[in-house]
Amino acid sequence: QVQLVESGGGLVQPGGSLRLSCVAPGTMFTIAVMDWYRQAPGKQREFVASITSGSTTNYRDAVKGRFTISREHAKNTVYLQMSSLKPEDTAVYYCHIPHPNSWGQGTQVTVSS
């Protein structure tokens, strides 16, 4: 497994923005794909966005146009810029890499007035 450390969650009002970060400290190889998932209370964990080492991105329909995933290859760091946040975006957000299968500890995002 690869250690993944997330940061950047918090409480934000509807319509606001947050940026999540995830770093894989000490990883000496380039990670091919980095993902973000989220899990709301009482719901299954769901895919949010992914980015490859070639910067190809993919998003779930519900966040297209509002969220942007990006990465810094040299730092094995991935970001999730979230804008126009809605209450239904409230969840614990997890950083993930498929190979080797590794998860971060999660960071809470709460969208509420």
C-alpha cells in the first residue's frame, strides 16, 4: 500500500468553494492514476473524479462543471477544486490510487448554511 494524506476539508456555505489536497509522501515512483471518492452518511462510497499520469480526467456527472481534478506529478500530489458546492456534496472525501490499492484517511466536507 501507499500512504495517502488528505487535507482541505471543512464547512462551507452552499455556493462556496473548497480545495482538497492529497499527497503520497515518500513515494518514489510516478502514480499512474489518482482518484477522489466520497461517502455520505448512510450511503455507499462513490467515485467523484480521476486523473491519469497523462492528465486525462474523468468525473461523475453530478460534479461535472463544478469540480476540477489536477495533479503535480513530481510531488505525487492530487487536488480537487470544488466550486458551486451544494448540500448534497456533503460527505467524507477519500483520496485513492488503484495500483497498489490504497486509500487515504478521508477529509470531511460539509456544505450547509
